[in-house]
Amino acid sequence: MPLRLALSRRGIDGVTLLVLPAALFVVALFVYPFLYGLVLSLQPKAGGWLANYAKFFSDPFLYGTIGKTLWLAVPATLLNILLSIPVAMRVRRMHRQRLLTAILVLPITLGTVLIAEGLLLYLGPQGWLNRALMGFGLVSHPIRLVHNYWGVFISLFISGFPFTFLLTLSYVSGIDPSLERAASTLGADTRSRFRHIVLPLLAQGLAINFCLSFVQTFSVFPSAVLLGAPAGVTRVISIAAYTAAFEQYDYSMASAIAMIMGFSQLIIVAAVLGARVLVYRGPAGGGKG
Amino acid sequence: MRRGETVSARLWASSVWVLVGFFVLNLLAMIAAVVVNSLGTRWFNTWLPQGFTTKWYFSAWDEFQLGDVLFTTFQVVGAVVVLSGLLGVPAAYALARREFPGKRLVVLLFLLPLLVPPITFGIPLATVLYRAGLAGSISGVILANLVPTVPFVILVMIPFIEQIDPRVEAAARVFGAGTLRLFIHVLAPLLAPGILAALLLVLVRTIAMFELTFFTDGPTSQTLVVALYYAVYAAGVRAGQSIDAMAVIYMVTTLVWLLIALRFVNPTQIVGRARR
């Protein structure tokens, strides 16, 4: 069996073949639909092969969704990342991390639909938040927090923060504490230790974290419908794609919008990862050896 | 904290804690608001409802046909958990134990469905499933939900498998065990904690997976989270309290499994992607 021998020399034998079922599954249900969608988006119901894209970028009701989505996703992601750093820096020294992290995992497991329903009740004009604000005399009228930009923003913050925080925490815990101790011995105060030691080591992780969180917030859907103004300020790109697919049954147009959504995410992710290289290149573990 | 910290450092530390406290407080209050509303009679212009009742749970159960919906949910979740284990664990084993040409490409193939959000690939996927006549049925929902969970199981399992000493397997081979027997008698017991952890996370994620189910389901294949979405979407038609009763039922279904899962896994794994 020379062929078998030759293959196993290169690491391909019975065990390697175990990867095949899962790989074929992902190819069939992820790669193929994507390519199918790409081809379908180039076969519009009417007009030339780029008609769907031309329609998207000439109709303000459609291309405006990109701006509206970015206007929600970028601030929400940035806020999440910025807040997660000081919290993670504190929590990593805690002994009983488990309870806090468990509480913070709650919103991830509850999912966006439940958060939307909870916030409708909690932030509404008769909700506890407005009631408390008025009770403390901070506002005279209930502030409007649902069915507008802020409702969606808050829900993105709540569902996004745990995710960002846990990722930041795992990156922060990966930094060797002896590096900071050494800097402290040399007389660096907290602020300069953070700026010159932790932040450069963290930059890479933060860039990846930004990308992962951004991609999630960019595809906001249920909360933009339930908590926002789906015909107005929070008409995000996923709503446009959904409308095309399941209300107008124009799968070709829907695929085109999905492709545009994917490419917009790709561009931002590539830009962030490209900028990362300018900050620091090297291992984040440090220390040993 | 350590002695000798300046006032500003302490102030900074406490403001960080106040921030965390504020977040957790609002989060718990939001959940409490749903629970209280589902148990209240009339709630208008006061801190708490006028009285408490459990009748909304019965009316929600009938109105939303929660018996059927829960049955579908468990069918979908059960199938997704079993199938993603069957597909994912062997693939993770191969990736952990063998170096072969194109391995990086295969790993990338498994990373992509976790990096691309469900909405983006859900629409082309739903289109393909509709063309194949699978969407609108329970099998379509199961297939769609497997797309992110199979890679998830693989990426969670790889480190688990890598930490098992290959000499244990070599010894079993020496005594004449084939791959199948090796799997059943040696690997499965050693990997059981890892498999359990991965599958519990798949379970929690699948109960909460909205987008993929929403795109591919039909009238008879709605899961709980999609039923909840429709109820909130059409709010006003039904009593808010019975929607919240359904929300509480949904919450309990997820939280029970989350609590079980947290006994076996580190919370960071729920965010869990490839650790490196």
C-alpha cells in the first residue's frame, strides 16, 4: 500500500479523515450558501447583473441603512471596549471572580429578544428607571428611552458589554504580572504602568475584541425592531435585508444586501486589524525566558 | 488594596466598582421588572402592581400554545446538541492530533461561521434551504442551527483533547484497540468533562439563538425565542403580562441550563472562541 504509506507520511490517515464530515457540513451549509448568495445577488429580477447593487447605492432608504447601522454599532462598541478595560484591570486581582462573571454572562444567555422585552418595560415611561429618576428629582418628565435611538443603543450596550468584558478579561489575565511589578520597582506609578506596559501589550487583544464585538453589533436585528424606530432612525441594514427577503420575497436583492453587510464588516475589521500593526507587534505573554 | 495608594487611585477604583454595580443593578432590575409584571394584576402609575396572581401563566400557556412550542424547542435543541457532538468531537480529535497539509485552511473554515454574524450568513442560508425545500420544517431549523454550533464544539474541544497524553492512546493501540474501541473505551471517558461542557454551552446558545431559527422556521417549527419575538412584535394585541409570563418561562428554561453549565465551565468559555 504505497499510496497509503505516502499519505500517512504527510499526516493523512484514518484519524485525519475524521475531520471530513464536519468540514463537508460547513462547506455545504456555510460556504456554499455564501457563494450561492453571491451568484444570486448578481442575477437580479430585472436589469443587468449589478442592478441590485446599483439599486442599493442609489436609494437613500437603502444605502442610508449603512450609516444608521454604523452610527449605532461604532459608538456602542467603543463604549463597551473603553469601559471593559478599567473593569477588567480591577476584576483580574479579585479572588471571587466567578460570581461576578456569572452575573455578567446572564445577558449573553438571555439573548437579545428577552433584553428588548425587559427594557421596553424597565425603560418605558412608567418603568422603574424613569420612576426612580423622577423620585430623586433628576428629571421632571419621564425621559424617552424606548422606540428611538437610545433604546437600541442601551440594549446593544447591555448585550455587548459582557462579551467585550470577558474577552478583555482573558487578555488582561494573559499579561504577566511580573512585568508590572518590575516597572513598579523602577518607580512607575499606576498611570504610566498602564500606558507604557499594559496598553501596548493589550492593543492586539483590544483590536481583535473590537472586531468581534463590532461584527455582532453591526448585525443588530431584534432589538432594532422591538426597541427602536424600525422605519426611522434605527432602520439598520439587517432590517433592510430581512424586508427584502421575507416581505418582498426578492431573494436576489436580499442576498445582495447580505453581501454588502458582509463586505462592510470586512472593511472595518481589515482597517482595525491593519491599524493594530502600527501600535505594537509581539507576544502579549512576555516574561518567561 | 495595597497600602500607599494615592487618594486619586482609590477614587478611581471605587468609581469603577460603582460603574459595575450600576450595570448589575440595572440588569437585575430589568429582569425583575419582567418577573413582577408577569405576576401582577393591574400595574399602572405605581411602583408595584396592585395585586399578585399567577393567572397570566395559564393564559400565556394557552394563548401561545406553549406546550407545542416547548416541545419543538426541546426537539430542536436536543437534535442540535447530539448532532454537533457527533460531527464536532471527531473533527476536533483529528485537528488536535494530526498535522496535515491545509490544516490552517480547515481551521479557518471552522472559524468563519463563528466570526460572521448569523444575520449575514442566515439570509443566503435560508434561501438555499427554501430552494431545497427544507426551510419551514423542523429539519431546516436544526440544520441552520448546526452551522455555528459544529465549529463551536470543535474549537472548544481542541484544547481539551490536546491535554490528553497521546501515550495513553498509544498504549491502547499496542494492546490492539482499533480507532472505534479507542474512542469508546479510552477517549470518551477521558473527554467526558470536555464534551459535557461543550454540549451544555451549545444547548444554552441554541435556546437563545434567534436569527437562524427566525429565518428558517415555519408555523409548526417555532422555538420559544421566536415565539417570544412574535409576541413582543405584535404587543398590544395580547396582554403585556402574558407576554412577560412567556418571557419568564423562556428565562427559566435558559437559566436552569446556564446554572448547570456554570458548574462545569468557566464563564469566559461562553464567549468562547478559539483561545489562541
